[in-house]
Amino acid sequence: LIRINPAVCCKLPPKKAREMQVLTREEIQRFLIQAKAEGYFELFLLELTTGLRRGELLALQWDDLNLETGELQVTKQVYRTKEDGLLISQPKTKSSIRTVSLPPPLLNILKEYREGVNSRWMFPSPVKEDSPLDPAAVRKRLQTVLERAECKRLRFHDLRHTFATASLE
């Protein structure tokens, strides 16, 4: 009855999900030293201290951070589409809208970093005025920093796993 198998052009799902990767303490040290050399220290330090999603981290504005109390309001995310470029929206889930308390040492680093940033965005784009960093650019920069720090290759999302693992330890 059917001349052609309709499943021929179907793409099979991957056999198993990619295994979670985490950085060791030694790798975290090398990674942060290299991130500082590349000018991405504060971004990656905040990620490793909070475990925010990449889009949430890049959507942060200075108004979201109370420099007195250390409370960070996570209320939006940035993402890219082919048609519209960078867009800002609500986070992935309702429970993703949250307040994160930052430890005093990190808060001091961010206060110092704030003095050198002339933008409403915590991590502004170096090429497009009044725009956050592009998630794809951060993904590429992560790979560069990992490679130069002689760390294993991992995804940005694995930094969330590194945060969670370090927190449990």
C-alpha cells in the first residue's frame, strides 16, 4: 500500500544524552586565571558562584543587583533568533524568577568591576552599544578560555553543574 517508507528521512534521537562534565578545583583555578586574562573573569566567576543559565546571566542589568544587600534579581533572559537577533524575555520557567544572594567577596569584586562598565548591562556587548553580550559569543569565548587554561572541553551549561557539584561538596 505504501510505496516509500515514511521513516526513511526521519532523524533518530541520540542514543544517550551527553554526559555531564564538571571542572575540578584545580581546573576552576586555572579557568578563572585565564578568564581574567581574557577579560571575562567577572562573568565566569558570577556563573560559578550562582549557577545561572547563560541567558539569565547575560540579561542581567545593574538595576538587578542591590550593591548594599548583595541581592540579585533574576527576572529575564536573553536569547538569539535568526530573524530578530537578540531578544529579551522572561526566564525559562516561573520558578526561574528568583532572588539570589551573593557572597560579600563576590559583591566586592562586582562593585570594583562596575566602575569600569559604562552600560546598564552587567556584561555589555563590546561591538553593539546598549546591548548585552551575545550568547553565541560567550559560548565561543568559553571554549577559548577552557583551551588556554588546559581544561577539558565542556558546555556553558556544565558550569551550572560545576556550581551545583561544588555547592554540594
